[in-house]
Amino acid sequence: LQKRDKVRTECPNQDVVDKLRELANTYRNRPGDDYHWRVYAYSKGDYLKMLTCNLTRSVAIASIRNCKHRIESLEEALGIHGVGVKTAEKIMEVIRTGNLKRIRYEQDERTVIVGIFRGIYGVGTTVAYDWYSRGLRTLEDVKQRRFGIKLTAAQDIGVKYYEDLASRMPREEAKDIFDQIVTHAHSIDSKLSVEIMGSYRRGEETCGDIDILITRNPEDALEVLPRLLKKLHEAKILVADLGGGDVDDLEAKYMGLCRRSPRDKVRRIDILTIPYSQWPGALIYFTGDDIFNRSMRLLANKKGMSLNQRGLWTGVVRDHRTRQKTAAGTLLNLPTERAIFEYLGVPWQEPHQRVR
Ligand code: DCP
Ligand code: MG
Ligand code: MN
């Protein structure tokens, strides 16, 4: 504290210095900013000029720091070594208002752009910030793979269908796609149970994707998913694969893109196949929503049980510190969703009630 007080008395324009540094830092955090842009737009000579410009900015900050009295006017600010008109205006803004609007503006721009990048399927925070710091600013930059970026197969598809995937579909559209899938599934095996899950089952007006749950009673479903996927591709309902689906046993997950018809937008689809014994647990899991699931799991844990995608388990032992399972426990034979609710002591909730 003493040290900070000392610095403050030593520099009568510390607030100005702080704000200008903060601004400089927002530029530094983004090595791609106008810097990179200008490398492309300007000749080599201009580029050099620009570098000198940046140098001047830090010279200005150093000079302000050395200033022994409080800066009072624009003329005075302009008299400081390394301070040009734009910096002088910024100095006076801080002196008058205690703030520098430009900082907010710059930070907001980064947040907005990183948000757009993160909206691309397959792009997380790390990649989004990396692209931003490399100088990418628009979806077009990503599409053009500017600054030498490489895209994964999923990101490539995400960019290609960005506009389609940015919107949610009306539930009627989800229902139409689901109906087509049911028909194809039953043409493979009439004993398959096929359900539409997620936000659709909760009765929401729009769906972010289509979630499909498939099982067979009795449990015998060799290669159901690969065969179904092949049919859906042939019918042009599936447009692209994003992962999974290669497993030919009863427990498989597929992620892809689908559409109702070539005139419709491309939508995300998740398909889950499970053994019949896990049907009730999977119904709860895949109905969600995710927050409801989290609270149900927490409750199960509090009662010494464990709830997951497969169902409700007893005798699960966890290490107190790491929370890692040390005994797997046994899956309770509860035949319905209701039975799981009852066993947990939770009043029954219809799917549309299971929302945060
Ligand atoms: N789920 C979960 N935890 C996750 C992801 C999913 O418990 N991290 C479960 C609950 C979800 C269901 O799977 O309701 C389906 O996942 P979706 O991501 O498809 O979410 P929703 O269908 O609920 O919403 P949306 O309309 O956005 O797809
Ligand atoms: Mg969904
Ligand atoms: Mn989903």
C-alpha cells in the first residue's frame, strides 16, 4: 500500500498514464489489430511508419509519467514530448471524465468477434482467441483461411453452414425430419423404438438441434446405427457427419447435419442408441434440460446413489477427495422414468416442467 501511495504522489497524472497503458495493452493483446491489417493494405514504407507510430505512443506515456505537475489543458498536453493531437485529446478526456471510452470500445470489439468465432461449430474459446490474436476479424477471414490458419474437418463444416446453424428450427420442422427417420428405422427393423428427445420433448417452440434416441426390445440390434446412417445419407436427409456412429453395438452416439429437404436449412442432429435396459435412464438424460439433469444427479449423490445416462445406480463408492469411483455399483432395475423419480423421492415432473 505504501509503495502504491508513493508512486501516486510522484506522478500527478497517474490516472492518465494508467488509462493510456490500459489502451496500449488492449492493442498488445491483439497483435492482429490494425497492425496486421495494414501490413496487407499498405506498402513496406507505410508499415515502417506505423511501427514508429507505435513507438511514439510509448514515448508519450513515458513523458507523461515524467511530467511534474497536473496537465490542465489541451495546449499543455500537446507540448509534451511524443504527444500528438489524438493522444492529447485522450489525455484531456481522462483529465475531464476520469475515463477513456476507446478502451471499452476496443474490448467490446474483441468480445463480439470472439463470440462470432465461438459460434462456429467445432470452435472453442482457445481457438477463437487464437484466431483473433492472429488478426482474423470476420467469418470471411476464416473461410479464406487468412493468416495461415488450419481448420479441422468439423470446423470446416461449421463455417460452411454457419448461417443455417446459427438459427433454431421450428418444432414442426424437427417433427418432419423425425417422422422420416422413424420410417427409415422401421424399414430396417420393426422392433426398434425411436423417440425424439431434448428441447422437442420438453415442448419448446424451437429446437437447437434434433435429438433421437433408439433402442430395441428384445435387446438385439446388430449394426442398427451404421445401417440407419447409410439409409439417411442415401435419402439425402443426412448432409454431413461430425463424429461417432462407427460403433456397431447397442451403445453408440452419432453427431451430424441433416435437413428436411434440399430447400430447407441444414440442422444439427444427435442420435443415441442404447440397450433396452437403459431406456428409462436415457429418457431422463436425453430429455434434460442440462440444468435439471445436474440437479437430479446431485440429489442422487446426496442419497448415496448415482444417476447417469444409463440409469440409477446403488452401491457406487467414491473417493472422498478425488470423487473418483472406486466401486462401480449396480444398475437398479427400474422400468420407467416415473420409477426412477419415485426411487429418488422426487415428485413426478412432465418433460415440459423439466426446465431451469
Ligand atoms: N445433456 C446434458 N448435459 C450436456 C449436454 C446434454 O445433460 N452437457 C442432455 C440434456 C439435454 C439433452 O442432453 O436436454 C440434449 O442436449 P442438447 O444439447 O441437444 O440440448 P436441448 O435439446 O435441451 O436444447 P437445444 O434445443 O438447444 O438442442
Ligand atoms: Mg437438442
Ligand atoms: Mn443435441
